[in-house]
Amino acid sequence: MDVQHNPNRRRFFLEVAGGTAELVRNGEDALVVPVGDESALVSAVIGALGDRERTAERVRNARCRVERELSFRARMQKVEGIYEEMMRSYGCVRDGRRWWGR
């Protein structure tokens, strides 16, 4: 899947293949069609163009999710949380920005 920054919030379609399909939620923030299924793709495009209000809602949902869960900052907070949990499990304590061992 090719996920690109879309500052103009224009609709675009992505081909989802492999394990990346779990990044989007079909119907909530994207329309997912099977790879190579041209009739499903045509149907999704016609549906998206025919229901602009619902399409705009999916675009808003996707933008919010990217900013909340998939942004660099959000991913780094998750990684930091993993490291903090690991450090605490070894008995380390945090003093400001530094960690102290036993």
C-alpha cells in the first residue's frame, strides 16, 4: 500500500496487498477491494463518487487516525512506552530524562 501525505485532503485510491491491509478499516476510513478485482474497484469508485458525504467522512476519519495513531510522533510514543516498560521491569527508575539502574 502506498500511503502518502495528502495535505489537500483529496480522495485517492490505494492498492492494498500483503499485510498492510490491516492499516485501514474498510468502510470506516477506506474502501478496500481485492487486488486484481476490477469490478470491485469500479464499484468502489462509483460508490465513492456517488456518496460524497460518506466519502468525505471516510477521508476525515482517515486523517484523524493518521494523526492520532500512525504519525511519527504517535509511533515513537509507542516505542518509548515499550522501552519504559522494559526498563521498569529491570528495576530502573526515571529521573527526568535519565534512567537509573539498581
